[in-house]
Amino acid sequence: MNGRIPIPEVSPLIRKYVEENILPVYDGYDKAHSRSHILSVIRQSMDLYRRLSAGQMDGGRRYDLDPDMIYVIAAYHDIGICEGRESHHLSSGRMLEEDVRLKQWFTAEQIQVMREAVEDHRSSSKSWPRSIYGRIVSEADKVIDLDTVFSRAILYAKARHPELPDEEIFRISYGHLRDKYGDGGYMRLQFPDSPNALRLGQLREKLRDPELMRREFSLFEVHPLEPFMPEGARVLFLGSFPPPKARWSMDFFYPNFQNDMWRIMGLLFFGDREHFVVKGQKRFDYGSVTDFCGKEGIALYDAAYMVKRLKGNASDNFLKIIEPTDILALLTAMPSCTAVASTGGKSAEQIASILGVAVPPVGGSTGLLLSDGRPLAFHRMPSSSRAYPLSLEAKAEIYSKFLESTGFRF
């Protein structure tokens, strides 16, 4: 959550300023320009700095580089996305130059070089970067991984054209990848002997096979539900991701009739495990479930916004999280929420990673403070899946202790 990376070459004062004042800005940006992306660019920029300083790249040339400048350039390179995607590189450069705090660490000449480097980082730019610093951030900003670039293209196409069917979304996203990364694409490597060169060659080979790309496209899934956040929500339950639609018995969270979440709630709150089951049918009562959650202040969503389903089942073992849910944004929208509960192992790992804490044991919890000063308890519940080796009654006992600790009464 704090975004700290061990970078001994960079001034601690500069790092502290960036970590406390610049990186948090990205928490409100889209997934392609989030804090996690910025941290990735920082890591790759510093790796390139070390290679170039040691003469291990760019044909063996050894560069005398300023690591503080490289760190700041990477941290600011997308800060201007708030003013629009098309000119964000220019806005980012201006915002870096206008940051008066940087003047205590850098000369006017250094700030000018950093601004130009930020302006020059875009892959679609027709001009070569004006300095080695621009080449570094431009190279570090390149994500050459099929799952990452394909998922981003899909999300962008869906956001721009929500009305289009999947076949058209595939055509648009695949076309974008070929235009950018394919043979003759507009993306250029700044260093032909950088680690990106091998990855680009591998990606291009896959892009030449339209049937392979169509199969890959079919494996990506975007979360089909909106977060359920009733007014005054006290707790947030987060699973991993919904099962395939064919397994749904209602259009809501934990829809699989074989999942015991709503039987656990029925047993705890009504003394009847079948309370939310429609009599004589193998489905849950959507109205009763949503009314109950709204009345009790129970919010629900999942730890993943986009996944790659490697097998056509509901098992977490075959889910690859491509885009995690912005859990911090959900919590910001629920000022009364003081507890988050994972309902599975994969969701527990994802939540812990985002919150910056250790994964608690099943039935355990850990506490932390959010950026607004609110105390938050993170609880790990046993999975409500029938595959989890505990009886429904034993699971209910653990859920009961968690809910009682948060102020619920049965």
C-alpha cells in the first residue's frame, strides 16, 4: 500500500516526498496508469540505470547517470493523465516542472532535462527522446507481456465501445496490438539489447497467429457485477471472482447453488441454513439476499476485476488475476466500513498485498490504519466453497466470531 521499493541509490528525502505526495495521486487513476504501473516503471528504470552505469547495455557504453533524476522522472511520467490521455505526457512534464519542492534538490537545468524526458516517454512519439533519461523512462514504460497488453487493450476497447459484442472487441483489441507491437509496429525499443528485446520477439510470434490470439481472448473475463455497497455498510466481503455464468443460480455474489455463503448467513441470522433457498428449486432468492445485505450493512465484491480463467471451472487454482480490484477506492466510498473479510485463499493473498499486510491465518485477523486515519481489521474467513474441508457448522462458527467482533448480533 505504501509503494516503498528498496532503492539505495536514491536520496531518502526525495523518496519520502514522492512516496507521500506523488504516488498516492495515482490511486485515483485508471488501471493502466495506477500506482502499481508507476512502481513497475520505477523498478525497471532503476534496473536500466544499473545496467547502463555498469556498461552492460547499449553496446557496452558506460553512462554517468543521476539516480535521483531517473527515480523522479519515472514517478512523474504519467501524473498528467488527469488532464487527458492524448496529451498526458506534456501535462506530466509541466506538472513536474511546476513542483516547487523539487527545486530544493535539483538545478533548473536538471529539472528541464527531467521535464523533457517525461514528455518524450510515449511509445507513439515519432521523435527520438532528447536525452538518455528520456530513453530510459520510455524503455521502462514498455510492458511487453501478452496477458498485460492484451487485457489492457480489451479493457480500453470495452470502455470506449461498451455496446459492441465480443467479436468486435476482439477485432479492435487485436488490431491495436498488431499496430503497436506487431511486425512493423510503431513501438520502438530504445535499447536493442535491453531485456525487452527478447520479450518483444516472443510477443510478435504470438501476434502472427490469429487463432491463438482468439483463444487467448476467450480466456479473459471482466467482472460481470457492480460492487454491492449499501449505505452505512459496516463490513466488506471479498471473494476471488464469480464462477462461470453457467453455474449461477442468481445474478448476485456467491451465486453457485453449491456455495454455502448464503446457507452460513441463513444459519447465523435466522437459525435456518435454507432461509435464502427458494423452496423446491435449486437457487437462492435474490430479493431476500439483497434485502438482507442492505439491511445489515454487508457490502460485497471480489478481489479481482479481471481474470484469465485457465480452466472452465470455479476453482481459484485456475484463476490468474490480471487486474486486481481497487479495494482502497471501495473502502473510501464506504466511510462506515471498519472490516474487510476474505472468503478464500486467493482473495486473502490479493487483499493482503494491496493493504500491505501479512496474510492472517484462517479465522485470524490483522489491523491497520487507512490513509484517512480509519482503523481497519482484515479478517481471513474459510472459503464458503463446498470444496473447503470444513463442515458448514464449523465455518459458520468462524464467521460468527468475525461478525460479532464487528458489532453484529444474531
